[in-house]
Amino acid sequence: MPPTQPPLSQILPPLICGTATFNNLYNPTITSIPSNSIIASALARGIRAFDTSPYYGPSETLLGTALAEPSVLKAHPRATYQLLTKVGRIANAEFDYSPAWIQYSVRRSLQRLRTGYLDVVYCHDVEFVSAAEVLVAVRELRHIRDTQGTIKYIGISGYPVPLLAELAEMVLRETGEPLDVVMGYANFTLQNGTLQSRGLERLRRAGVSVVPNASPLGMGLLRSKGVPVGGKGDFHPAPRELRDKVLEAARFVETKGEKLEVVAIRWALEQWAIQAAMLGGQGGIGVSVMGVSNLAELEETMRVWNSVLDGLEVVGRSAEKDELQWSLERRKDIEGLAQGVWEILGTWKDFTWASPEVGYVNERTVKGVIEDSDSVAKDSKV
């Protein structure tokens, strides 16, 4: 790490707006997503970091377009927010971690996001490639950081928590420099807490600065109406038995006058803010990544998040006595509902699905940039 660069934990905001939803995987069509309004409203509400990826279809382009709106540019110059993107995953079963592809992917992300630098670049879904390929990609990203200055911080992301920890340990051992950031998704939720129980301590020992938790709804699993089915059909990897248990839990929560998604979001945001503080962001608060598809979801997320902050000891923020009391009482109520949900889940609590699935084979047999037009076309798949 350049000696003048502060640890990522000192500058990364504790709530990041995720844009994995800016495609037709979670939504019927791309045109149904008010991406410009979401980004402008998120900035107006205090969000200062955005997570995306080339793999998320048009997400990078939509985000870059939204941030380039004249009114947004005037109110929120580039230096006032952070952009996090990824490299390596091209399509559902196509990955390329070669130096040539990493270089190409970074240049393309800069163009799509209309920026001169990227605050964080992750190696995307590292479980689909070998450890040796991950090491090559991390070294190449650091080379870009040190020679071109278009990347500030480097990390890995993926699903299997033990593997994320193992790779972070390997990077430290092989290079003498720790990863700045390791992001897990769907592994600290009301259904599954393994990112905390099996990951945090190992990642801390591996020198990682920040561990963001993405997808606190488990890729839409923890919803009262079931998993999302967008324009590409039912993509969710959760087995039918787990889905049925979640719907049973949703009915239980409804008898208490609540919605499962509200309880799940509140529980995950609050508990991660507390339990992941040692590997958190600004203010010593565990970092969460929340994706939304419309303004109503953004408004609900921010309402819950601000209420969570009311109950925490945050430097520079002091809640009114009534707000503090309400937040603490709400935490107690949510913890009681969580206990009821866990009783219903039974053995499905902390269940994780296989990633990659049995029989997976990387379809990309020739690595590197072969034909730009072909590469861009493939990269638009989700």
C-alpha cells in the first residue's frame, strides 16, 4: 500500500448503495428501474459510496450516467463519494482473471463510470477460479494501483466464507501485504450468520481492513412474497425446503404485525454495524451494502438505517432521547422476532448453498482480450 494512503476503514462509509439490482435479474425490465432518481436521492440522503460490477449487466453504465447528470455533478463532485467495482466475472459460467483481461476490465469500468479512478476494485466471485488465478489478479490490480493510480484499494468478493478467509490468508502470506477489503454476500442475514461466526476473526488476523456485508436479504430470499423472479426467471439457489421455511417465518412475523423483509433488514444492518465494528468503516461501524430497485425501497432502507444509527454510539452524531429510546426498544423487539424466526428455520439456520454448483466448468478456455466487441457483448450477460 502506498505509504500516504490511509487504511480503507478510515474512509469507507458504513452504508453502501449496491447496484446489482440495476438489471433484469431482480426486475422485469431494465427500463422499469429509475436508476437516475435512485442515485440522486441516495446522494441527497447521505449515501457516499456505490457498489457495482461489469457482471451486473448495464449497472456500471447506468450508475455512471446517473452520476454524470448535471444537477448531481454540481451538488456532488467526484471526490465526495466512492465507487467500488469488480473484475474477473464475465458471465454466469465465464471467468477471466488474467492480467490482460484485468487491465481491459479496469479501463472499461473507468469509461462506463465516467471517472478517472476507482476507489475499490474486487476480484469478483473468487470461488469460481483457482487460488493461483486470484493471486495473479491481485498482483495485477496492485500493479495498476502503483503504476497508473487509477485504483486506490483492492479486495476480493465471493460467497463461501471459509474460502474468502483462506484466500485472504494466502495473499498476506505470499505477498506480505494484506487485502484492503473482503466482501461477503448473503452470509450475514437473519437466516445465515456465518460471515460473522466463521469469517471475521480469520479475516482480522489476515490483516484485512474492512469486511462489508452485502445482500442482507439473502439475494431476496428473506421476503414475505418469496424470492424475486425477474426477466430471466427464477435464479435463486435456495432449495425449496428452505424457501418454504422462510415463508413460514414470514407468516409468523405477520402475526406480530411485521413484515419479514423489514425485520430482516433491521436485524442485519444493526447487528453487522455492532458485531463487525472491528473491521468496519468510518466511525467504527460495520459496513453493509444494500441494493434497491425503486425509490420506495431506498426510502425504507434509509429510514431503518437512520433509526439503527440512533441506537449506536456514533462520533459526531447524537440522537434525541426519545429517538434513542425508541431505537433501543426496537432492537429488543427485533431480537425477539429473530428468535422466533430461528426456531422456525431449525436446521436451515446457517445453511449455505453450494457455490459454484457441482459440475461447474469455466467456459472461458482462452484467457485475455481476444476481440473487444465480442468481449463487451459477452460481458453484458447476467
